[in-house]
Amino acid sequence: MIEQQYLQSKLNYNPKTGEFIWLNPPKGHPDLKNKNAGSLSKCRNNNYYKVIQIDGMKYKSSYLAFIYMKGYVEKDVIDHINGITTDDRYDNLREATFKENCRNIHSYTKKSGLPLGVKKLSYGKYQARITIDGKCISLGVYNSETDAHNVYIERRRLEFGRYNCL
């Protein structure tokens, strides 16, 4: 883990914009002084994150923002509240466990075209369901996909609390 004092000697962080500026750039790159630090890097989940390399080690800039501001990170990951993985404003970042971070999945398009948490049954009705800790739980069967989705949303809010993004 990089130390807060050392990080602050290398970079300046603006918590309102989420940008890092080089104060003391890497050896051989004096031209980077007072320039934006970092580059975009694609991760395993196909999301892009800003990454900054310091002394040969690559760090996500969201992680560095937490170290810069607090001096430590207690949990597994840094979660982007709005789901935009390149938005490293301090107000948009929070510590999370891996499980909590997975719960902050923003809506996506399913192949079926149905909303999240809804399955169309063979006889024309709609089932609301949610997965919690690896278990798929049925929330009932409804006449419309809207009704099923609304039940799913309410249960999601109850189960996932502040990590619910819907």
C-alpha cells in the first residue's frame, strides 16, 4: 500500500473534479510536471478505470483518491456510487466489500428485453425474482412486467440498502 504522505508528495488531487496532477513526475518524464496523471485501462469486467503508475506499481485512481483523502482503505474495493468508473470525484466514491460493489450494478439490457428481476413465464404471466447471496428467490407471479419489476425494485431496496442503485 502506498503511504498518504508519499502520495501527496507525488501528486495533487482535486476532490471536486477527481483529477490528479503530477507534482513530482516519474524519473525520465519531467515534462509531466503539472499535467494530468493517469490513463484509461480496461479491466476484466470491460469497464474502464483511470490508472496511475507510481514507482512501477499501477493503482486505480479511485483507490489513490481514498488514500490521498483518508490515508487508508478499510474495505475490499472503492465503489463508484453513480456507476461511472472514471468519475473519481471524492463525493462519488465509497468503500465497499466485493458483495456490496456487485450490488451497485446499474440496469442493463437483457436479451429478452425485460427489465431486471423479471422473467416471462410460458403461460404469459411475469415472475419477479431476485438473487441474494447466490440464491434465486421468487417474489411472486404478476399479470404485467411492470408489476413484477416494481416488486423486484422494492425488495432490492430492502435487501441492498445504500448499495442499491435502482
